[in-house]
Amino acid sequence: MSFFEILGQAFTLPFMWRAAAVLAGLTLAAGLIGVFVNLRGLEFLSDGLTHAVFPGVAAGFMFAGTSGVLYGAIIAAALATVFLTLVSHRKVTSDAAIAIMLTAMFSIGVIIVSRSHNVSASLEQLLFGHLFTVSPTEVVITLIVCAVAFALILATLRGQIFSSFDVRGAQAAGYRPLALALVLNIAIACVVVAASIAVGNLLVLAVIIVPGAIARMWTRGLGGLFVGAVIFAFVAATIGLLASFTISVGADVSVPGGATVAMVFVIGYLISLAVRAIVPDRSVRGEA
Amino acid sequence: MTSQRLLNLDDVSFAYEADAALSHVTMSIDPGQAVAIIGPNGSGKSTMLKGVLGVIPLVAGEMTVFRPKKGRGQSGRIGYLPQDDDIDSEFPITLKQVVMMGRYRRMGWFRFPGADDRQAVADALEVTGLTSRANARFGTLSGGQQQRGLLARALATKPSLLLLDEPFNALDQPNRDALIETLKDLKSNGVGILLTTHDLELAREVCDSILLVNGTQVAFGPLDEVLTLENLQQAFEGVQVEVDEHKVVIPGHSH
């Protein structure tokens, strides 16, 4: 089979469409939210969230199998979000608090998983996702969770922008930074939960952090930032999905979908970084 | 006049963990009036502004801030110029977008910027002499331009009360003069101004009253009543003060 035949075949397979739907929802939400993760330097907090979600994912899996993963993740994410928001709002030593929570939660997750009979298979699925085997129900739930995340940010967009830029000014203008931070962290948690299914708990960070970081390299103002991040996320996810499929089918080497998508994100970042180093930055002068 | 008063503080104290506290302030601002807050570093000048904004909690006394309309936030029509170092200057945003932030509260959460919003932004950029830099990335502007940009944001709010934290810092002479003119214009349009400064000369040019602070209120009133040697010595404890007819020099505060 030629490359294009394989590619054509990809679009005839229902599981590919399910994977595509999950990734589309995920990238739209992650692109938008990733911009704020980048602007506010919340990378470590996001990392903390992904690890905090893990025991929920593991517990959900143990009690209710694959279908329990999402519910467990949502519960764990909700608890962790409130905790992290309150801790990081106090500023002092928030990194230490996040790091402690991160390791504590992850060890709880590993202990839960080790109680399960089918340890290695379930652990792998939880950590690295199962993009090609998502069920129709998981697709629906993922899309709903992504839509919630997207809506939360869209509804508070102006306040989020203002308080990311200068929190004192935003507060002076009548916004409530703590409430806004909580909304943002809930949205991040939603993306983490949604992405756990597709790309897995350990690879979520690439999807959240890379699009915002790349868009920031290339844009002068806000408009390009959001549009750029979402477009990059969508294109990179599509490339990753199709690459994973064509390599698996064409070269008969089984390549995990989630990891391939994450890899494409990272490669995109490296390319962007290299090109940025060569191309002079016209945007900074802004004599347009 | 009391019913129109923009700001009224009766024996107010503000305090918050990290920031310097300020206590026992009794003062007021009427429309068209400008008040300068003068005091040494760490005397609570910025605390005063943040307290009025509600950023630093009021722990004692009574404060009344003019409310534009029922149901709207009390700070909806307060313009605020923060000190530059509170700002993330790496933020990917254009100057015009920063100034538009001043309109956010009027637009609410969902409405797109309308003609009046764009006009207010254009006017604010014009007044601050930044029209040609409108599309530049904020972080690439000079310190003085950034400060004028933030002032433009405060002006775009079309405020009734303008709070300015060290507005003359980082400005060169022509821009200082321009700012003084701008503030005089605003006053004549009935805007109340409360600003912090180290520069008594500038305070003298723009302001009608002085609030002298040193962790607590030392004095409040018309310029010449407040700027006495005794008051200044009390405020600037340990700092040498010379009062030479109209010129007051405070060594060590050469901003």
C-alpha cells in the first residue's frame, strides 16, 4: 500500500474518527487554556494537577473499569484544583506545596494501581492514554469536559486577560483575581482530565503547554496568540494522529497514538524555536 | 457639595500582610480637586491608593467612594495607574490592547468593543502622545512610554476619580509638562485626582491639597498649610529638610 492509500484508509475507520473527535475537542480547549498557562507561568501548577488527577484515574479504573476513569479523574481534579488555587494564591512557598502534593498524589495512585490484578496493562493505559481505542461514550464525555473548559475561559476572557497582565490593575478595575484563578484552574483540570484518556496522564502537559509557548514566540498582540495556539494544537494533533496510523499500518510498527501526538507537539516547539532564532523578530518593533 | 464628593475618608486605616500599613487618614476629594500624597519611602503612599481601590483591606474607620451607578462595581469609574514594576512587561499584547483594558468593565463580559470604546482608546492615546505606537508590543516600549500607556488605560476608563501611583517617574521633561497639562485639563472637567509623588514641585503645580503621611497621617489640607517645616520634619523623620520660601528640597528623593 502506498502512503496515500493508507492515509485514505484512515478516514474510513470509525476508531480514527473517534480519535480525531477527541483530539479536536482537546486541542480547541487546550489551545485556549494553554495561552493562559503560558501567560501566568502556571506550567508547574498544571504539572501538579496532572499528577493529582492520577490517583483519581487509578481509583476510578479499579472500581469501575475504563468507564470509571473519567469520573475518578473529575473528582480528584476538583479536589486538587481547590487546594492548588488556595495554595498558589498565598504565593509563599507554593512551589514546595505543589511538589509535595504532586508526589503524594502520584504515590497514592501507584499504590492503588498496584492493588489491581492487571497492573501493567492498566498502568500503561492510564499513563499513556488509549487514543485508538476510545469508546463512543468516552468521546462524548471528553467533548463535554472540553466544552466546559472552553466555555469557562470564554466567559471570563476579559477578566483572565486583565488579571494575567496586571493583577493589581484588574483588582482595581473590579475583577476578583482569586475567583478568576479558580475558574482558570478548573478549566486546566478539565483539560487534564479530558486529555488523560487520549494522550494519557504523563503526556498531557505537552498538549497544554506547547501551543501557548509557540504562539507567544510569534505574536505581537492577543488575537494572534489565541488563534495561533488553537491552530497549532489542532494541526499538530492531526499530524500526530495520521503519522501514528500510517507508521503503524504502513511500516507495521505499532506506534502509540498519544505519544506520537505529544512528540509532534514537542517537535513543533523545537522547529519554532530554531526558526525563531534565525528569523529576525519584526513583531517586537511593531511599526506596522 | 458633600453629596457629590468623590472620596471621603474618616479616620481610616488600611493594612495587609506584605504592604506597608497606613493608619488614621481623614481626607476627602471633591470633583475637580487634586490631592498629592507625600511621604518617605515605605510610608504608605501606594497603600493609600490600593486601599481606596479595595485592593488592601480597610481595617478601621469609614470610607465612602463615589459610586457611578447602582449595580455597578464601585471602581467601575476609577482610573488607576499602577507602578510600572507591578506589570508583566513580557506579555504579548499591543499598546492599543492594553489601553482597551480600561474599557473592559464598561463592555462587560461579552460585548465586543464598540465605536465609543475605540474612540475612547484613540483619545487616550492622543492625549498621552502615543498614537503612533498604538500597534507596538507593550513590552518593547520605553519605560516612559509604558507608563504613559498605562495612564492612557486609566484615562480610557473616562474616570470620575483618577488614582496615580508615581505618575511622574520615568518621564522626561517634555512628557512631565504634557502630563501636567493633561491633569489640569482633567481637573477642569471635574475629575478628581489622587496621586503619589516624591516631587513637591510637581505636586505644587497640579495639586490643591496635600496628604502628608508617614505610616500614619501627618497632615491634610491646602498646599501651603500642610507644607510647613514642622510637618515635613515630622513626615520625613531623619531626612534633612530645607524650606526655602516656596521651594522645598528633600534630599535623598531625587526621582
